[in-house]
Amino acid sequence: MSTVAALVARAMVLARVRTLAWGTLDGERVGALSGDDLVPDAAVVATRAVTIDAPPQEVWRWIVQLGQGRGGFYSYDRLENLLGLDIHSADSIQERWQKVVVGDEIRLAEEVALRVALVRPPEHLVLLGAPEPGESDAMPMRMSWAFVVRGASPREGAAAATTRLIVRERYQPLSVAGRAMVEAVQPVSFLMSQKMLRGIRDRAERAQP
């Protein structure tokens, strides 16, 4: 392998590591989170995080209303809607979306839904996507999507309590096609997730007096 090729390969590896751990602090990327055991044999794990100058209860109110047909995903709505996903991110808290229970469906699109596997307000919300018996061709992977809210020490100069929001995706391919799908999803996942985290942060911080 030439020196240039080696440098390119190294840069690609470093970029992948950074996108899979965007915004995390020491220990957050590898630390155990609620829902990890739902996909124990994950081939790909992405853990991303953001600091929010707002109390955990306020951050939670934005998280719990996630979903297509609900509060959206606080990300790139125009990009999502170019794909016909009909996503509209809320800029206010809506009481009708403030309660979810285990078993509820949270839709990513009209025909794609994850189920609430774990929920403990205002600490964590874990969504699970897994094929039903006989559906492995339609969904050739198992994946979890965890939102974990933790109180943190206030930052210097912050007027409000501080929260760490940690989001983790775990993917377990169930076939060769599933592995290809997981890899194809990663750049899009990073693009949308970092915007979503910043979108939640900005909304929660604007709501502070």
C-alpha cells in the first residue's frame, strides 16, 4: 500500500470513529446505557451527545414528542421531505405528545415504525426495531435507539441547570443485505443525528427564562 493510500485509509478510519462518537465525553462512548441489552450482539454502535443548558425535565419534553406525525425529529426537515417522509419538527411543546408507554409505535415514516421498548421519564426512552417472524427480508437487521438524559454540573456562566443528552444506536445485521444496509445508513445517521441533537438543545435552551 502506498503512503498516500495508507494516509487516506487512516483518515477514513478516524472520520468514522469521530462520527460514531460525535459530541461524547470521556466514558460516554463505551459506558453502558439503558437498552444496550436489547441488541447485545451489535456490529455497529453509534453514541452521540450534546450538553444543554436546561434542566433534564425540560429536555425530556422535547424528546418524548419525537416521531413522524408528532413532533418530528428537529433535524433537516427539507431533506427528509424531499424523500416524501412528511416530517414537520415542532417548535413548541404539545401536551398531546407528552406521554408514551411501552409498546407504542414511534414512526420514522408513514410505513416505518419503531416500538417503545423502555421508558422512564425523564431519564430514558429506548426504541426498538426488529423484524417480526418471517419478515427478515423486509427488515434484515435489529436496532435500538436510546435517548438518555442525565443531569450535569452547571457550566460556568450558565443561567440554568445543565443536561447531558446521550443518544445511542445499536445495529445487528441479520444477513449480508442487513450488513450492507447498516453501513449505508451510517453517514445519513450521523448527518441527521448531530442536527437533531443541536435542534433539541436549541429548543430547550430557548424555553429557559
